[in-house]
Amino acid sequence: MLFLVVVIALALVFDLTNGFHDAANAVAAPVATRAMRPGPAVLVVGCAQIAGALLVGTAVADTVGGVVALPRHLVVASVGAALTSAILWNLVTWWWALPSSSSHALVGGLVGACAMTSGVAAVHWGGWHDGRVSGVFGVLLGLAISPVAGVLAGGVFGRLARTGLRRARRRVEGALRVGEWGTAAALGFAHGTNDAQKTMGVVTLLLVAEGHLAEFRVPVWVKFAAALSLVLGTAVGGGRIVRTLGRGIYRMRPLDGLVSQGGSAGVILAAASVGAPVSTTHLVTASVVGVGAEHRRHRVRWAVVQEMASAWLVTMPVTAVVAAGLTPVWGLLA
């Protein structure tokens, strides 16, 4: 029982580091464009995240919880190794101020730990069933779609907004900043529906394996704990990622922030409805790139974009290898 509590606490620490990365995306644009100060931004986004985690279903949690099929006596040690690997990756990329995907770090860790203890046959590779994605396939699908969808959303909506406000842009700049409060809340809500559920899925998997739940159904207290950990992570350590997204890629203006947040929120909500655990980091970052490339391509800092793309590609392989290496250690502890 004590070991189970330790691993659940570790899952919430992972959620905290997730807040360093993914939750910071929701406040990057309004803070960078001076539409919101950091304190009010975190408060608004945090409340929206909690609402999203509690009010929307648990399709993403089901996908993450179904990534591996392990014997019950191996679940706690394997999940512990996976979480440790993901936390280490989150801390390293946070220190480098690189927006990376906590979602893919977690899934990569689960795959590596599972393959180490039970072989690759125990990994649920998944597919598309009854209108929803499942298993590793669902995660990889999100990995492939997120950047493309983000660039398209930023570029298309940015062009439409600039065309519609071509003659009135300066006069409506104040209104655009007010609008960013709404899109920040929408992005926070979408983030709660997607990213908070990944920790929910892991904790529920642990509770089922240890016999504390008869079936895979996320308890309300798990929803609250996951959402609150995200909010705390944003407040404590999100500033480094905010600076990279808000100014490191492309110096955004109020219209850019409004477009990137609104487009990202729409894509995330659509993905959550089919259980696809997309990366908020990938989407928001790509939408910022799309907005900047559509408007002033030469002002996009492509070297920064290249660094982030490299981090995205290596996240799952690196965390899988690290988790596989940590699994024997966790097996001894268990």
C-alpha cells in the first residue's frame, strides 16, 4: 500500500512537470502580448483546466490506461519506471526551455518499461475502433497530426483574421487583448480535457491493478488531483516555456495570440472527443509558427523551431530506453 501511494505521488509530480511545459502554453500568448499579467493568466487558465478535467469524459484517460497490458504484479514497478523517465525528460527539456511533449514522454516510458518486463507483445499497439483511437497507434497519430494541424490552424485563421481586420486592426487592438482572455480560458479548458487525463489514466491503472477499483473508471478525486497538479506546475515553473513560445519563435501581437490560442483549443477539443492524446505543446507551438510564417516568414526564428522539432522526434525513443533501464531498479524496490 505504501509503495502504491509513492507511485501515485510520483504520477502527480509528473503532472506538475507537465504543467511546466504544456499548461504554460495556454498562458504564453496573452502574457507575451501583454493582454494578461502572469498571475491573472494562471488563475483564469487554472480554473478552466479544472473545469475541463471534471466536465468532459475520460476518452483520453482510457487510451493512455490501455497502452500496456501487464500482469498485475508488474504494473506498479513498470509505471514507476515510466513516470521516472518522463519526469527526468520533462525537467531536462524545461531547463533548456524547450517545449516538449509530456504526453509522448509518458507513453514512451510506458512502452519501454512494458517491453522490458513482459516483451513487446504486452504493448497495446492499438488502432481505430468505433470512432475512437486506442493504444500506441492513437498516440503516434496525435504525434503526426498535431504539428500539421497547428500550422494549418495558425496560418489559415491568421490569414482570415488579418483580411477581415485589415483596415481596423489598430482600432480594435484593445478588443483583441480582451478576446485573448476568452481564448486563453478556452485553451485551458481544452488542455484540461486532454492533458490532465493522461495522469488520470495512469493513476486509475494503478488502482485497478492493486484491486482498489473493480473496473477502469476514473474517480473524482483523481480528476481533481490531476487538474490541480497541472495548475500548480504552471504557476511554479511555466515562465521558461512562456518566454520561448511568446518571444523565442516569433514576437506575437494581440491578433497572433488570439488566433493561435483559439485554433489550438478547437483542435485539442476535437482530438479529446475521439480519445486521441494529442500534444498541446506541439499544437500551440506549431500554431505560433503558422501565424508567423503566414504573416512575416522572415521573422520566424527557424533555428529555435528546428531545436524543438528535434526534441519532439527523440522524446518517445529516449524515454522508452531510459524507462527500460530503470525497470530492474524499480523491480527491486517493489
